[in-house]
Amino acid sequence: MLDRLNKRPNDLSAFWMPFTANRQFKETPRMLVAAKDMHFTAEDGRKIMDGTAGLWCVNAGHCRPKITEAIQQQAAELDYAPAFQMGHPIAFEFANRLAAMAPEGMDHVFFTNSGSESVDTALKIALAYHRVKGDGSRFRLIGRERGYHGVNFGGISVGGIVANRKMFGTLLTGVDHMPHTHDIKRNAFSRGQPEHGAEYADELERIVTLHDPSTIAAVIVEPVAGSTGVLVPPKGYLEKLRAICDKHGILLIFDEVITGFGRLGKPFAVDYFGVTPDIVLTAKGVTNGVVPMGAVFVKKEIYEAFMNGPEHMIEFFHGYTYSGNPVAAAAGLGTLDTYEEEGLLTRGGELAQYWEDSLHALKDLPHVIDVRNCGLVGAIELEPIAGSPTKRAFSAFLKAFDENLLIRTTGDIIALSPPLIISKAEIDRIFETLGGILKKLD
Ligand SMILES: Cc1ncc(COP(=O)(O)O)c(C=O)c1O
């Protein structure tokens, strides 16, 4: 069976690959056929160190036994059961476990199947919340330039990555964007939160004034923007957003698809920054990336606002065929067990200083214009080749793969986010390999 699954077929054309240069990839494929703990195995047998936890999701490392066993058992016992007007115990158990570890006051969980679905679910909850409270004139959603909130229509509307938006028509109406906080002139080579830029949050006050606060439902941000190249919030910035939202009755949504489940050395970015939004949305690390799932956490007041009207009526017309899927919930429980037994939700904090020092040791290498970090996330920004943006970083990506290291690039930024089980020796290996590559890069 495995032989069949992991052998490269002769024809790669049928699979239209996501976020991939299909023609280039199919010319020179890079195939991964197995994984264990910190490493993938490539098709040619090489062990590739995972410097990115897959796509920021495999926080506990690969093929962890508790997760594998939980999935196997659940698939054999109750493979699927509907969650509309029906229930199965494991979804409730998983929701309870999540609520118990969630930021204080986040007592209720809505299940989705991905980060993109969690984003759109959170936006819909925010809009509907105001409406059930009799405040239906709040229809506007505010995102941020360079924000990444997945690829569904809500997410690309509030998101601020031009390439992800420009092909897709008018998107949602009633959306505005705050400026991003990337200020390389003032903040280059910051360790942790940059000193400058809290005032970027004042733009929210300007936008709110422009549209009138009574029209604004919610503000959504990634506490640390990941996919756009690791933008760490300036000191005081998130606090200001919270204060402005409070002042005007606007819901604050944190997209913790990347930062959730230990990435910053605390369970959630909420715990790390000490700023609590009204809705926290997650995916990825909720099941260690193994079975697709997302979870949206809301405050009690939000859930209770919906629990109105006749009891036989559905309170919120939203949900997915696979919301709370039993196999996904089993993967999630196996994941939480693994995180808890191995202390992984705080392990990033123990390694953060070593990680930061090792990363910043690359600051004087050729083409490096910024290095930044937070928890177990790091980024190295390179000067783009004139006239060929993205090429320099992509060439680093290809060279790293040749040298048995998986990194991720976005634009000319190298982003790193290893599984939280990484050892100091493995951190050394990542930066020795990258340092060697950067020294030779054109
Ligand atoms: C902050 C953030 N939100 C949403 C998403 C979308 O998640 P998915 O790809 O699971 O839909 C991502 C994915 O990288 C993300 O980083």
C-alpha cells in the first residue's frame, strides 16, 4: 500500500498544485515520501530537516504515535457522523479540552476544516453577533495591508496581499484596511517586538472616524503576521488596537492560525502579548496539521447573544459537513495529549533566546537587510535582485532543499518556524546550513 502511495507516478499533470509554479515544479519535482519527528524523507532517500513545521502546522513534529493511534482507532470505530442536529461524543470532548486551555473567557468553540474557513466563520460570527444584538448597522470589516487570512472570499477581502486579491473581482464590500506595521527603516534587526510603530494603530481611529463607528463590526489581524514574512507587532500596537475597539464597541479578532498552539512559546499569542480579543481563530496546530481542522473560539457573551429566540430554532445558520469530524477530533485530542505530555506549548519559550541569538548571528551576511524573530519564528529578509523580485530568496530555498533543509520563502523573505520539538543541535544545523547558503548566494 505505502509503496503505491509513495512512488512517483509517471504523469504529474492532473494535480493542479496550490500556490505553486506548476510548470517549473513538474519539470524538477521535489517530492517528500515519508516523515518522522524533525525530518522528512525525500524521494531519493535524503533526510530533510523540517525548518517550517510543514506549513507552520506540524508543531509536535511528524508521525507522532499518540496522534497516529488516535486517528486509527477513531476511523475504525466511528468514521463519520453528522454534526447538524446530531452529535458524537468526541467533538464535545475535544471542544471541552480546547476551551479549558483557551485564553480566559473563550468558552465556546466552533469547528471548521481549515484556517480559511475559520477566518470566514469568525467574520460571519462577528457580523451576525451585532445583528442578533439589534445593532445590524455594523457591517464593515477592517483588515490590514499584508494580512493573510487564507483564500476564501472573506479572508482575501480583509487580507492585504495583492497577488491573492487582484484576480478575484470585487470581493466583499464594506471592507477597509489599516496600514501594515513593517518599518524596516526604523526597526531593522529588532529582536522580538520592534520599538517603533505603535502609532500605526492610530490609523484605525482614522478609519473608524471616516466610516463612523456605528458601521464597524470587527477588526481582524494576525498578532504576528506570518505568511507575509513574519511581521512582529511593535510594542504597544496590539494594546492600542484593543483600546480603540473597546472605545467604539468593535469586536477584535485575532487570527492565530500560525501563532496558536505554542508557536510563540505560550499556548496562544493572546497569552504571549497579554492582549485579549473577542474572537480567536485557529487551525493548523490544532491537529498538528495531520487531519484538516480549524477551531474558532468566542467569548461567552458572544455565544450567549445567539442563544435567543424559540429553542427549536437554529441559532446560527453556518457550519460544514465536517465540523467536528470524529477523526479530526481524535487527531486533535492526540495532539493536545502530545503537547501537554511533552510541554510543547511552552517549549518555544525555553528555546526562544537560543533561537534568536542563532538567527541574528546571520545579520552581517551578504544581501541580508533585516532579521526578525518572535518565539520560535524567524525571518531573514534579503535585498531583492534588481528587476527580479523573489528570485534571490527562491534560489536560497532551492539550495537549502539540496542541502537537506526545508525553509519557506515569501517574496524575498526566508521564514522559519520549526516543529517545537527541535533540539539546540538542530537549531545549529539550520543556521549553519543557511549561513553557508547565504554566503554563496548571487
Ligand atoms: C494567519 C493565517 N490565516 C489563515 C490561513 C489559512 O489557513 P488554511 O490554509 O488552512 O486555509 C493561514 C495559512 O497559512 C494563515 O497563516
